Amino acid sequence: MYKAIIIDDELNCVEVLEILIKQNFEDLQIVEKFISSKKALEYLQHNTVDLIFLDIQMPFMTGIDLLHKLDKHNFHVIFTTAFDQYAINAIKLSALDYLLKPIDEELLSNAIHKFRKVKGQADIQNQLSNLLQQYNLHGSSAQSHASVTGNKIAVGFHDKILFYDPKEILYCQSNDNYTTIQMRNGEKVIASKTIRHFEDILTPLGFIRPHQSYVINAKHIEQYNKKDGGYLVMEDGTNIPVSRHRKEEILLMFKNDM
């Protein structure tokens, strides 16, 4: 019996993957599930598993960051991601496996078959070290592509491109296929990109996604209010809702800063 854990900040993704595994793979036991990457890191520092299903894009600490923080990699990894081309390139170069969301049952079966085949044979420590090295190379290219000198991000319009300092952004709010960027000086910018686009660019710069409709600058949070299910108050007084499945990690963030 192989011991496995699932790490994904989206609870529904965790539940769907667990159901697929329980229904189809009797030799795989899900011993723990985490929607908090920080709690998953704590667990892995004190426990041994054979396989990790690891989401790449998570708030506060990405899947790649989690691997960076572990001294030993004595487990195999199947990455799960909605879309992260730079991570996918690095994974391919490292001979590791990944699954695109939503998870396809046949591809999941192929990935687990590959895990069974290489378990105990592949040099997983070397593979993951190679991944971290490759991702750093691709990640640097991604960052330079998404920003310019001075760490400003580019926002394109039909007739021009404007550049904004992330430190001056309070939050980004989703509006279907558009995103409203709220600046500290009161200016609002409407960008023809999805909220996920800005999450990918801004998360490495200290932004978090407490709710599916918002990406916010953690440096400009004034308080966390527990009323009405919990919400964050930004420095301009705006209330930002906190998703139920991300509340625990938000509270953990404040606890670590105390």
C-alpha cells in the first residue's frame, strides 16, 4: 500500500481527486489532505509519504516554494495545475509528471501507473532538484516578461501599454473576463485580463487571493474582522471577503506575523 497526500488550496479539487483515487486505485491510501500549503509543509517535515499530489498555484506558498523549503525529497510528486506554462516546461525537463485541471481520469491513471513503475528506481531527489533549478530559470523569464525595470507590471490597452508599481496596488477585483485594479491613490484601472492572470504575476510580489474575486496586496491589509463569516479591511476601508476554505490560512498568516 502506497501512502499519498493531496495538497491543493481548492477544497473541491481535493475532494474530486480523492474520490477518483478511492474508486480506482486500491493500492493508494490518502493519509492526509491539505488546503494549507504551510500545514502541508509542517506535516512533510515530520512524516514520510510515497506520493504527493501537489497544486502549483497556491496562495502564501506555491507548490514549488514548498519543495524549496524541504531538505529531503524522498517522495514522488504528481503536480496538478489549472495552467502554469513555466512550471509545466520545468516538469517536462525533469521527467516528472503533471495533471491539468480539471483532472482527466485516464491521465490520472497513466500518471499513477508511471509512479508505480518508477517507484524505488528513479532518483527522485535528483529529479526534484533539477525541477527547482529549471523552474527558477523559467520563472525568471516569466517575471521579466510580465514586468519591466523597477518591478512594474504592464497593463495593455487597445492603443497603449501602461506600467504600474505593484507596491501602489491595493487590490485587483474580478469582473468576468476583465479585472479592476484599485490603486492606493484612488485610481481604478480596467484591464482586459482575468484575475488569474494577475494572480500569477502578483503572488510572488506579496499578493494573496483570499477570495475567488480578489487578489490583494498583503502589505496594505489593516485588519481581519471575524464578523459576517470573516473579511479583510484594506487601508482605504474596503472590505474584502474571505472564502470559507481560505479562512484558516488567512488566520495562520496573521498568527505568524504576531
